[in-house]
Amino acid sequence: MLRVRGVHHSYPDGTSSLAILRGVDVDVASGQAVAITGRSGSGKSTLLHIVTGLLVPSEGNVEICGVSLDPSHPAGVGLVRRTHVGLSSPRFGLHQHETVASNVELPLLFGPHRSAKRDRAAAVKEALGRAGIAALASRRARELSTGQAQRVALARAIVKRPALLVVDEPTAALDEETSAEMVALLRALTSDGMAILTATHDPQVSAACDKVAHLADGVLNRMPVSELRSENHRSLSG
């Protein structure tokens, strides 16, 4: 579903450049969840932005559903993103004066997912239900708590049933109980065949994923999930 090969990225730093990613490789299959961990500033969000076509890497290649994100054809990159990718980030980007339902409906109004009003309403209802916020459909976004807004952003990301869901810090604004519910939701999405790539600091999220990789000094190293699950179990038990 997702194939990242040899991705490098640098930012200008005075007269030189600062390397953020150094030859990163990532694969995410259908029905699989992959977590990227690493300290703040390690490049996790940069990697997610490259995967979603929002940022062009200095070097390397990204393929989604077998289609390469070719930076020389930005219209094609945008089409792949709108067709196959759902993105939920901590910035949320909700329209504060619109209802929750209107915010979630937005991806269905443009591109290949444009559909009849009745079909859009059904898709929005399903996405809100999956995110556990069906009761908030008519509430204005400005009236939501941070945790509720995070769930709305996730519902908006999955409303078009993307092949790949990219989630930046899915539990950052949630308490422990609600975080566990979010983890269960992400696992349920993979059961339906969705591929998930997430950047996280939360050991609950990492332990629930099929693969975990740690980003440090621009290099991505695979971590054994079994050890993370064992450590997470000890922390919850102790």
C-alpha cells in the first residue's frame, strides 16, 4: 500500500543545510499499522508530510497504491492524495463555525469522492459512529474540547475510506481511557484492510502496531514490537 525508498530531506541552516532524514525506507501493507517513534524534532512529522505529498523530499521515492508521487506532476500527486490518503494531524484544521458533520463531509465534496447528498450523509454518519462521536454531529467545531476535535479530525480522515491513513500523534490530546479507545479504533480500521502509518510518543499506540521503527539522527531503525508490548503491559500493571 505504501512504499518509501531512500528518502532524504534537509532544511536550510544558514550557509549550510540540516539533514532531517537520511535514506529512510518504510513499507506499510494493507491491513497493517506501522508506528514511527522518536523524540520531538527527530523528523517524524516531516516524514509524514512527505508520505502524504505535502512536502517534496530532497531525494528518494514514495509510492502509494503502486503510484509514484512524482514532484514534477503536482496535479497527479494531489489526485493520489485525495483518492487514496487520509490525514489526521494535531493541528486539526477544522472550520470553527461549521458543524462537526459539515467538517467531516468536506473531503466528499471534491475530487473523485464527490457523491450525492444522501450518500455523503451516510458516509459522514458512519465515520462519526466509528470515531465514537455520533452525538456531536450538529455541534459547532468551536464548541468542542481538544480531544473531541481530534476525533472529528480522524473521522474526516476516514470518511472517504482511504487505502492509507496517516495519523500524527493520534492520542496527544486524550486521557488514558480515551487513548485506549482511539487505539482500538485504529486496530478496527486495519481489520477492514486500511493501512495506517502513525507518528507517536504513546507506548499504547506503538504496542498496538504491527511494526515499529524509531527515528534518530535521520535514520529509521526497526524495533521489536514484542518488547514494546511487554514493557507496556508492565507499565499498565505496575
